[in-house]
Amino acid sequence: MRFIRSLVAFGWQQALSCIFPVIIFAALALTKAVEVPYFHRYDMMLLICLLAQAGMLAFKLETFDELKVICMFHIIGLMLELYKVHMGSWSYPGEAWTKVGGVPLYSGFMYASVASYICQAWRRLQLDIAGWPRSLYAASVSAAIYLNFFTHHYVPDLRWVLTVLLVIVFYRTKVSFAVRGRRYSMPMVLSFLLIGFFIWVAENISTFFGAWTYPGQAQHWTIVGFGKISSWFLLVVISVIIVAQLKHVKGAQRQARF
């Protein structure tokens, strides 16, 4: 019975941490079903995302420091989107006033929502990481993973090499979290994989609602290939490393004041 109560409490905290992604899913469903006169769908999505972000800050669902991290991910995501759309990896077929290089500006919020989830889950579940690798190693792996998203169009894809390197660098790292006053832990790499899997599930929901379209979905919607889980797995690594490094710096600054 204690396990069931803890599982429910864990699920509730996870749900609260997913407020921003849920808003995006709801907006995708709403804008697909309802057309607003004089507004393109992608423009409506951008407006909803901006209002949601402002609301979360106003109601203290996110802190200002978390907002800064989320804005950073918005920029990182838009850069990747601009490149991938240019290379034909996926497309945004709808019209929009707020489209740059074929990419609607709301798309950056989809990456920002991942950062929002990580920041909120970190705070709500009181995450603690043991055995974190040296900052140089963590930052180097993160940079190499991000670069590979760009370079694999011209040179061999190194995602599996990077995955092995990731396991080596983080093999001693464990993440612990609190649920109903009790702490649980798991290997950090496993947490990367679990988050990546659920983002893949979210990606299928997003493409079903027309958030973007892969070449194989041009005629009709099909499930996104399981191979994409590895891409999200690696993207989650970048997200967690950036958040963890920023929290480490913030913690060091706080200690220096005392």
C-alpha cells in the first residue's frame, strides 16, 4: 500500500512538472480543431505559448532563474530547427506570419517545454546527483552531441559512439529524488533514457496534431520510428547537463556569499 501511495504521489509531481508541455499539447489539439479568423495556426500557437509562459511566471509556477534556462533552450531549439528544416529532416507546412526560414517561432517552445519539465521536476522532487563527472567532461559530451545533430548530414552519424562515451562518463552518476519523505535513486543514464522515451511518445502526439511533419508523414500520419528515441535520449542529455551545470554554478555562487 505504501508503494501505491508513493507511486501516485510520484505521478502527481510528474504531472505538475509537465504543465507547460500539457499546455502545448492542448493548444495543438485546439488549434487543429478550431480555426480563428485572421490568425494562422502557428501564430496562435506562439501567442498561447507566450501567454502560458507569462502566466507560469506570474503564478510562481516557474522561477525567474528557471525562465532564463528555458529561454536558453528556446534559442538552442530554434537554431536546430532552422538547420533541420533547411536540410529537409522535417517541415512545417502551415502558413504563419511568425515563420522564419520555414520555421514557426513557436517551435522553440517545444524544446523550452523539455527544459521547463526538467527544472520543475528538479525542484518538486528535490533531485540530488551523486558522482557527477568533471565539468569539462560533461560539457564536452554535451557539445559533441549537439554538434553531431548538425554534422551527421555530411559525415557518419556518431550517435552510438557518443552513447558509449556517455555511459563511460556517467557510469558512476546516480540521481536521487524524494517522494513522500523517502528517497529513491537510479543510474543517471537510465533517467536520460526514460525521459527520452516519454518525449518520443509526446512527439507522436505532436505530429498527430500536426505540430510538424516528417517526410514519411506527408500523405498520412504514421508512428514516428523507434530510432528517434535515441535522438531524444541524446537531446535530454544536453538538457540535463546544462541545467545541472547551471545549478552547480548557482550553488557555488551562493556558497561564496557566505
